[in-house]
Amino acid sequence: MSYQTLFGPYLTGAQKITLTDPYIRLFYQARNLMEFLETIARIKPDEDEVSVHLVTVEDEFKGDQQEEYLGPRKK
């Protein structure tokens, strides 16, 4: 089952999304988040903008790695 099938009907028309998940710490979790965001981008009209706010917790042992997965890309 795809993210679009699972979440698409609930996200259609959304303008503001707050995602609360205290366990976005590992690569596969960040990848799942990316797939969720891609689903939002796919279903929204091109002219619309959707604001997504992620609420999570810093990993006390691998915070640097978590920041690398979630932080802005450094140029």
C-alpha cells in the first residue's frame, strides 16, 4: 500500500500540517518522512503551498546524525 493510498484522502486540500513523531531518529524513519512529504507534493495543486511542521525529539546519542537527516542541506 502506498503513502498516497493511505494518507492522500486525508491530506487533499490541507494547507497546514503538523506532524508529531518523537522517534524520527534513524535513516529509515527520515526516509519515511521524505516519502510522506513527496505524497503531499504530488497531491497538491501546483499553485498551492502546504506548510509542514515536524515536532520530534533530539536523539541524545546520535543527535548530529539526526540533524544531518532532518536539517537544511549545507552548501
